[in-house]
Amino acid sequence: MAALQQHWKNLSVSLADAILTISMNRPKVNALSIGLLNDLDQAFDYASKNDHIKGVHLRSNFSSTFSAGVDLSDMHERCAKHHRPTIDKFVFDTISRGATAPLRCSKPVACSLDGHAIAAGVVLALACDYIAIGTRKTFRIGVTESAVGVPFPTIPLEIIRHQLEPQLAHRLIFDANIISSNDFSIRCERSEIPDDLSRKWLKMICERPLKGFQITKEKWWSDIIKLISIDNEQEKKEYFDTITGEDCLQAMKQTLTK
């Protein structure tokens, strides 16, 4: 475990009672950089392949924020260079694999959501099998891409539609609203200490035979998993043309200067 901790620079990991706890630990707000996304992909893959791990607990090491999503300044810089291979790789490979790592994991995954979750940070939480929401404080949840003209790639769009009630999903995606965690009406449990709920759920699930859970999880996420393997050239071109357009670049720049 010490060697693994050293390998995953943006995560704090621990193993106890066959539960692998993955705590995102990239200052200051767990912005989803290439490094953090790759670490998440590798850590969940590690959990899938190791028989001594029965479940995974995803959380943040920061009390205020779960994940602020992709760093907008970094995205603006990438888009301003108009280099399509770099953008394709980051959006349709690195982000896609990192954000879907929990749903691709063969073990049950519980998420403790106890701080701000924005854009891809919301998608990452929704890709988990169980969500416990903290109630000691209110925090912000939002899907803000459309506010700066960034179109939704198919995979995160489908995760949101799969996991949320249609009215809430539509409100978040099209209005780009930031809502209170109190108004985030999702199938979940709430507690002042969400970590306790996550561990309690994992303990319950891990006491059952694993194979039945794995088959059911594969079926639950089957449509999303199929999409991950599709190389959609038209979508990549549309995304690149839009996100490198002057209107989108200007909207991102204005947001960054606020």
C-alpha cells in the first residue's frame, strides 16, 4: 500500500477491512487535471483486479469541495492553441476514463459527497453505485458547461440522464444552474457524517456474494460502457469546432476574469 500511495500523487489511499478508501487530494479544489484523472482510472482498475479488495470508498480530503471539475483556465489554454489531437485526447480519453472509473470498477463503489461538486465533479459522483450526502453544511452542485458554450460529450450527458430525474437533469444541463445540496434530489442517503454511511453501505454489500452484484452492476451501466468503446469522429469534430470558436473562447475568458 505504501508503494501505491507513492504512485498516486493526487490521491490518498488506505485499505481497511477489505475496503479501499480513495481520497482525492489535489490542492485546492480537486480540479480534474490529467494527473488526477489518470490516478482515479488506475486506482479503480487496481481495485477491480485485486481479490483482497471487496469495495471502494471515494471521497475528498478537502472539507469544502468534492471536486470543482475540469480547471477552466487550463481548458481555455488548451482550446486557444487550436490543437485538436490534444483536446481529443483530454476530453474523449482522459476525462472519459477518469470520470467513468467508478462505474467501470467491478467492485461496489460508495461516494461521500460533502462539498462543492461542479461539472465533471458531479459526473464522477454520479458514476458511483451509492452516494451519501453530507448535511453539516450546504454546498453547491452544478453542471456549468453550457454557461460558456461548451457542449456536453455524450458519455457525461448519458450518466447524468441515467442517474437523475429528468426535470433535475434538464435544469442542471440546459440552465447551467448552481443549486444547493439541499435541493439535489437524488436517490441517496444523507447524514452529518457521510463517510459513516458510505462505509456502512459497503459493509452490507461486501457481506454478500460478489458475483451477483457484479453482474447486476454490468447490466445497470451497460449502455454507458458500450458508449465508452465507440470512437465518434463526428462528435469529436463538432466538439472541437465549438470549443475553439471565438464565442466559446470569449465566454470562458470572461468567466475567468470575474
